[in-house]
Amino acid sequence: MDDFTFLNPTKIEFGTGKEQQIGQHLALHGIRKVLLCYGSERIKRDGLFAVVGKSLAAHDIQFVECGGIVSNPLLAKVREGIVLAREHRVEAILSVGGGSVLDTAKSVAAGALHDGEVWDLFLGKAAIAGALPVFAILTLAATGSEMNSGAVVTNEVTREKFAIQSPYLFPKVSIVDPALMQTVSRDYLVYSAADIIAHAIEGYFTATVQPHFQSRLVEAILNTVIETTQTLLADPNDYAARAQFAWAATQALNGLIYAGTSGFSYPNHMIEHALSALFNVPHGAGLSVVMPAWMKWYHGRNPAQFERMARHVFGVATPLQGIAALETWFDRIGTPTRLSQLGITEADLPATIENVLAHARWFGVADLYTRDVVSQILRNAL
């Protein structure tokens, strides 16, 4: 196990009805005005917006709306949020929604205090020197953004999907109420399952130092996601399964499973970011296509770990059997495993490969993920 520093200052409030406490949490931090970020108007129709508004009003906290945030959040909306935050002199950003809303909120929080162009923070041309405090109420479990310091945004002009990361971007408080997630659609449930699995396996398979304890944590997450997804497909109102699914999502990307590991990369996310940047596919759907295709190419580089996954997660013997079992499970739950299911054809491969190569440079893995390698992986997914 390598030496490490583990920092996670986010306070998680987990449980039914805890969204009613958001005003209290903001008031304890001395916040008097917030930018309230959300996605669709659904939170107004289902009453969550009113609950949040009532809690804020009870603590004399004003809010400014920034709605209409879409899946695969866009740079244009981040810029819009920055303008609103500055014009209204808000003191914090409140995200009410899933990972895309929270990624936008974090990006606005950093951009509002940055003198230059916010996209420079994503390109590494400027450093994040501070951010407005971020608070969150989660309505979809998938990204782990509620307990980490990163955010991912798509530049719709350049077709690039890049990330920022900074200790300033840890949410101060994140409220995770599994009951708010019971209306998540079947499609987004299975896409979320794929997203969580991708977060867990990136380091598990690619790290040059991967302690057995960390591997066991990853396997616990994988087994929990598989078990609870199947339960929720049969009964979306199963609160116990929903709660465990949500907590597994948080654990998959709050830094804990990567403590003591080293030498890892995020190749599945690198490739998928190109797919969603070019074709606007749901992130989890793109990942469920990429993962088996990448595994078929990569498994020979770390056969012992692939055999471990096969045995401890799927109860089979060999790396190829484990990969086949994962792909079969994706097919069974109804998340895509082929590019054609995303509307991506062989004719789209040249442009896709170019985009992946650009992302590989940003991810720092261009030496390994050459044109020939990327082509092979993508062709595995045709």
C-alpha cells in the first residue's frame, strides 16, 4: 500500500426527509443568498422545489434560480450561472438534482471567483484559487459528485468533455434522501449502475499498486450495485435497495477506494467522454458500451485482477468469462453494450477516434492509447 493523504470534508446527511433541513445547514454556514441550480421543471411538479423554498424561507435565505441544466452539462449553462451568481451577489451555490446539476454548480462556484475565462480552469491554463461554497440535495445516485471535489462539463463548441478538481469544490453538505430517487426512470437506473461500476473498476484494473483491501472494497461496491439494481428493476419502491444503491454510488468516487493505490488511469471515462461530447449519449449508457470493449483489449495486461473480478463478483473462473458475464448482465438489465445501440456506426469511427485521441492527451495517457489501440477498442464495441 502506497503512502497517501485522505481528505473528505463533506458532511453527508442521509435519510428520508432530510431535504427539509437544507435551510438550517445553509444558515449554520452564514449563507443569506444562494444560486439554486436544478435540471428540469420536474422538481417543481413533484413538490421538491416547494419543500426547498419553504426551508430556505424559514431561515430568511433568498435564492436565485438557475434551471434547465441538462444531462452531460454544458459550458454555456455554466457561463450563465456565473453571470447570475455575480449579478445577484450570491454567497453559495445550491444544487438540487443529479450529478449533472452538481457538476454545473461546482463549475459555477469556481468560475464565479475566477477573473478569467472559466474554460481555462478545465484546460489547465489557470488554477482554481477559491470557490463559493457548494451545497447539494441529490435526486439521482450515480456520479459520486455529492462527496468529491470534481466536476465534468462539455464544451459544446469544441466538442470536448473535460473536468476540474480542487479541494475548494467539496460540497459543504450533501443531502442524500433515497426516497427522492424512487421516480428515476428505468433507463437512468441502469445507466447509473454502469456509471458506478465504471468508477469502481478504473483503478481496480489499471493501478500499478492495488492493495487487496481496496480490491475488496471495490468488489463490495460491484456486488451491491448488481444486487440492488436487480431488486429495483423488480420493485422501484424498495427503499432498502435504493438506499444501498445510493451509498454504493457515493463510495465509488469519494476517494476512499483509491487511498493507498497508485499508477491508475481512467481510460473508460476517457473514451466515453468522446462519445458523449460528440453524440450526447447518456454517460452511463456510453460507459456500458465502452467497458466490455476496453476489457477485451486490456485484460492481458492485468490477468490476475481480471480473474479476481471474475471469481469474486460473477463466480466464474477466467478473465474472459468475467468480462462476458459483465456484458451479459448489462444486456439483461437493458443498458447498451454496442455502439449501434447508441446510434453510432462504423462511418462515425474516424471522427470518434480523433476525439478520443484528444481526450487521451488531456488524461495523460496518449502514449498507451494510440490511434491503433483506440480503433481496436472501438471496433470491439461495434
